[in-house]
Amino acid sequence: MGVGIVFIVGAGPGPGDLITVRGLRALEKADVVIADELLPRSFFDDLDLRMTGVLVIRRDDRDPALSQDEVNDLLVQHALAEKTVVRLKGGDPGVFGRGWEEAERLSQQGIPWEIIPGLTAGTALPALAGLSLTHRGEARSVALATGRLREGELNVDLPRADSLVLYMSVSALEALVRRLVADGWPEQTPVAVIERGGLEWERHLRGALSEIAGIAQQARLQSPALIVVGEAARERVQRPTILFTGLDPANFRTLGTLLHWPALEIAEAPDAAEQVQDALDAARSAAALTVIFTSKMSARVFFAAAGGQWADLDLRSDLRIIAAGPGTAELLRRHCVGDVTIPDVPGSEGIIRLLGEAERGHCVLIQGEQASEALEQELTGRFDSITRLSLHRAVTHPQLGEMPLPEHDAIYLTSPSGVRAYHERFGMAAFERGVLCIGEPTRAALRTLGIDAKVVHPGVSDESSETQPTE
Ligand code: SAH
């Protein structure tokens, strides 16, 4: 009998796109994935990985959560069934990650394995938060330590370094601070706390060593959080902290240090699969065919609803495919869609400019329910026939308003519905700092609340037509 193989992969500190290329390649080969509870549930969506046919087991989906021994058993069991198994761990498998305990067990069983490193929270999250752990002439050493030991007791043996990074310390923060002061750290030493770094609902807390436990308690700090002690806790280069309220922060990180607090979440239309099947039937019999994906989100939902690769959809090979932007095109490539055209100008305008006055054949337009009808109207005059798919809608994020607003210098809004969601949950307090927005419809929505917002657009976007629904 043969035997499978196990990749122990560091996924990075949370958001899918911080995994390494090597880790991603392992995931693409996986039959079985056993994932850590540290990883967000959106992890595979963030990567637009097709997980159909892959058995995904999340440690915390079991009740009680799988123990380390049970995880080890599962790895062995699936490898012995000749599967390619990925053990996907938050951060780096070798930094407080127990990855080597798993490797040891696999070795004992004669199962081949490979460890693929990942970005560890302790260095990646400070970088995302604008903190530099070393600095020439000032901070010459870094120590990574856990605040708690195996049985939950305090780690009293904390290292002395210019920058000290503490993992697993939330529940013991007060005692750790006392320990550090007793060890000789001045009470004024700056401390930064990064809660849910890189993930939705991220918060940053700051204060002097003597104050930080109180600040954390007041803010109801929760795990996972990382504590940075030392001059490194001060921002090196001043830039604004921006509360980003859109769906996807990927194109906006040049604006400042982002905290992603999404106003909305995407809900798939209940009849999405049916809509797609009907549209495909119509498309197959058309004399000529153009398919337009107006956002990354609509492309993602399309493939989820179609339930297969592009080739399985059995469409004519001479069709034309238009994607709203580069992110949408990349997603289409991941689903093996061939030649994709991207307009030079973002939004509906760019799509229209790509088309001639009189187009032949059938057009499939894939949008969200709240997208304006303007594009459809423009296209109706140009094609012989058109099917518009409304596969998803944006709804107020159910978690919005559960926590008070985090400290920030400016809020960034990407849609009128996002403006309304924030206003409904937080009132005018949401707009007390600087207010930035993506474009005119959003600015108009803010103006109705008496707010004067500035339109700032850092570059290409795949959301332009749909995150600004003009309902
Ligand atoms: N192997 C992981 C660490 C696992 S220990 C790594 O290399 O990053 C778990 C601890 O990591 C948490 O208690 C927290 O201190 C830190 N951590 C991991 N992900 C985090 C995140 N997204 N935000 C804040 N802290 C995080």
C-alpha cells in the first residue's frame, strides 16, 4: 500500500494573501486540509482557491475542539489513506505553533512530510501596524516570548531585548506588566497592543507600560492579540490610521494604516444557482457571446453558484469576456477562464467604452442586486439579447456595532449603503474624524447627513460599479 504526504504549512497571521507561494502551491494540491482556529473563515475565499472536493476540517468546528493528539491522529489517518494532507497553521509552524510535534509523530509513522514556513504574527503584525521592531542605532535586538506557559501559568522568565514581543498574553497582561517592571523596564516604556491583527475588526491600543493593563481592560481586549514592548511600539513614520469600511482593503493600504471594519457583507441570492444555469442555457445557443463580470465579488459568487471550472460550463470558445478590473481578471484566471479583457477606465464607463455601438449576439451581464440599471440599459441597445444576473446583495454586516468604534484618524467609505449602515449603528459619532470616500455617489450619501467628505481614490479598483449602488 502507498502512503500520502503531509505539508505542515504556515499560513501567516490571518488574511489569506499573506501565505507564501510555496504554501499556496501545497494547498492547491491538497485532498484534505486541517486548519487552525486562528485562521479566519474567509481564508480560502480570500485566496479564491477552489476547494470543491477537498475535505476541510477546522479544529474549532468540533465540539469540544480537536486536541493536539486528535489532530496528529487525523494527519496520520489521512496520510495512510494515501491523501495529500495540508496542516494549515496560523503564522509560522515553528513559532509557538507545535508544528514540529506533528512532524515528529509523522516521522514515527514513516509518513513523508514537509514544513513550509509562514510569516509569524510577531514580526508581520507590527509591520502591518506601522511598527518597526529594529531600528539602526536604537533597537538592536528583538525577543519573541509567550506570556503564558503550557498549563496557563505566567512566564516569569521574560527575556531582555530592545523590543519585546509577547504572544498569548492577553489574560495575563496585568501580571506580565508587574513582572516587566520588576525586571527593570521603566514604567514609561511604550507598549502597543495589536488585537486581531490583519483581520476584520482589528484594533490597536497604545500606552505606557504602567497604563496598558488598564487600557486593555477598559477596551475589553480579547485574544488573539500581540503585545509589543519598547521603543518599537512607537510609529516610525507618522501616517493616518484609517477605518476602512469597504469589502476588500487590498487596493487601499497605501492610504495609511488600515483597520478593516466592514460596513457590509455579501449575501448570495437564494436562487443564484438557478439563475446561473438558466443564463448558461441561453448563452450556449447564442450566435455570438459576450460575458461581463462587473466585480470580483460577482465573479466569485458566479463560480460558487456554477459549481465548476470554466471548461465544464461548455460555452463556445470564441466568446468575449470582460472583467471590471485586474482583481476580477485574476480570479477568472484562477478558474481557468481564457482571454479576459480589462477596460482602461474603472467602472461601467470603461466597460461601455470597450464595446462598439452595435454588437452582435447575446450578452450575459453579471452584477450584484443593488447595482444600478444604467449599465444594463446601455447594453440593451447594443446587443441582440441580454441576460442580467443578480447573484448577490450587500447587507449590513451583522457584527457592525457590536464593539465601539476603534481609535482612528479618518473613516473611508465605499458605498451609500455603507454610509447608512455606519450611521444606523453608530450615529454621527462615526463621522467625527476625517471622512474620505471612493466616489461621487458615496459623497452624495454623506452630504445628506450634512457631512463634507473628500473623494480619495488610491488606484485601480474592482468594486467601483457595485460597491456604490445607487438604490
Ligand atoms: N504560530 C503562530 C502563533 C500561535 S500562538 C505564529 O507564528 O504567529 C497564538 C498567539 O499568536 C496569539 O495568542 C497571539 O498572541 C498571536 N497571534 C496570532 N495571530 C494573531 C493575530 N491575527 N492578531 C494578533 N495576535 C495574533
